[in-house]
Amino acid sequence: MIVRTLFLFTLLYLPRISAAELLNGRDFTGWELITLPATPTTITAVCHYNADGSLAVAGQPVCYLATTATYKNYSLHVEWRWTEKPGNSGILIHIASGPKDRAWPICLQVQTKHKSVGDLIPMAGATFAEALDPAAKVPARPHTAADSEKPIGAWNSCDIVCRDGEITVTVNGVLQNKISRATPQSGCIGFQLEGVPFEIRAVRLVPL
């Protein structure tokens, strides 16, 4: 009885780690837009919140949104959809530097590109242990399960778990990728703009 009481007490009073919503639905506190010098613009010129709190993102210019805070060892949930035609974009994790004379930073990209959702791309010098597809136009580790992307206009979900260089990617409940010994192992989180509008919502992070 004493052991059971202590166990229940521990469950009740353990510190609870709650998810942090990275988009507040009101403004862009904690976010910045990283652009090339040739195409300067502002975050409010390419992004706005819809009435339901989702974020509408223009596809141009080629640039990316990024958090101002850095993160390591976390579970990240993101929901997105294509609102017009399907296109190319990605969730950027472990952003370690911004562009000077190139579009994309040192980071790892989880593809949300139509028909390539769940691919993992080491960008601008990032690395991981697993082999890349030598036939791919952009070197990437392809997703490993059957395509689990939803039809155009429907909301997709992506769950990314990062822990000490190991990363798993689950798309709409289907495990699509897993890598190890990733570098960098920490950094900012972001979203690519690559020409086609899209919407995102429920961007939630839980520290591990």
C-alpha cells in the first residue's frame, strides 16, 4: 500500500512538459524572414493569419521563415496544405546559419514537396550517416514507405522527433524516414518558400 501510494504521488506531482505553440495566431513574435540581398521583403508582406489561426504563406520570393530561438532534442508537430496547385517546400530543422550569397542555410530539410513528402535532405554542409540517393537531382534520403501525402487541399501532418542526432519523420501517421548521426544537432526551425503558396498550422514543439 505504501509503495502504491508513493507511485501515485509521483505521477501526480511529476513536472508536466507541455507543447509550445510556435505560431501564436496574432503576430510574428519569435519569427523572422531570411531573404537574399537581391530580393529583400518583410515577413508581413509574404505571410498573414487566416481567421481560423492558420498561417497563409506566399511562395515568393525564394526565402525562408525561421524561429529566432534554437532547439535541441524535441518532438515537432506541423500541419500544412497546398491551397492552389501542389508545389515545393520543406520544414527546416537545426538551422545553423543564414544565407550570405546562397538561398538556403546549413540545416536538415524534411521535404513537403508534392510526391516527395518525407524525404530528408542535408543542406549546405549538413550531414547524416545514411546513404543518399545517387540518382536524385538534389541529394536526399528518400522516404521509405509508400506515399502517405493527402490530396490537394487536405491538411497533412508531419511529426519529427530529434534526439542526439537521431531523427524520425512520420507523415500522416506513417513512418517515412529515420536517420542517425545528424549534424548539426540543434538550431532554429523554419519553412521554405519556393514559389507556391501554402498554409501551416498547429506548429507545436515538445522538449525531450
